[in-house]
Amino acid sequence: VLEEYVPQLVTDKETIHKMILQLCEDIELTKPNKGLIMKTIAPQFKGKVDMKVVQEVIDNQILI
């Protein structure tokens, strides 16, 4: 019953990757800036995107 009313979280890594790049276009995507990246995207992603997948994408695909 709940699944009908609760929005589904985005879990597609490619979609999340694109969303992060759009939100963080003014931030240098390096390991020292990981906190700033998370602080920037968290308000936009909260309740909409699986944050565990976001962490994986940031750690494996985005940070230099």
C-alpha cells in the first residue's frame, strides 16, 4: 500500500552522476572538496535520491 504513495528514490548511477555534475559545475571535483560537494547536493537530493548510491558515484566516478 505504501509503495503507491511513497515516491521512488533515484538509484541509477548515470542519472545521479549527471545531476551531481549539473549542481556542482562551479566546484572543483577533488577529494578535498568532497564535503563541499555533499553540502551542495544534499538539499536537492534529500528524499529523492538514494544517498548510498550518491556516495558510491562520488567516490568512484567523480572525485579526482
